[in-house]
Amino acid sequence: MEHYNKLEEPSDEENDMLDLAFGLTETSRLGCQIIARHELDGIRLAIPAATRNFAVDGYVAKPH
């Protein structure tokens, strides 16, 4: 949590995308939203075993 607490809060748009993710955890973030900075040196990241690829699986999100 040391490095996680140094990250900016996720935006509403990021949280909306995370709602569609497999295996979501309390510290899940979109990798494209993490900006590599010196204070994050030593951060450990885990890549999920499964992802949803909208480009190839034809998934269409339902409005909520």
C-alpha cells in the first residue's frame, strides 16, 4: 500500500472501466493511468490472468 497511496485518485471514467474488469481488487487500477515517477521506484504490479478485449470479443457494455 506504500506505493498505492502515492497514486492520484482514480477518475470517475477509470472507475467505470474498472467496473468491467475481471478479478477486481480494492487496489486495482488501469495500467495506462499509472504515471512512472521517481517516488514510485520499487512499486510491484500484478497483471490480471484474464482481460476483456473489446476489440476482439464483441462485448458491448450494458448501461447501468
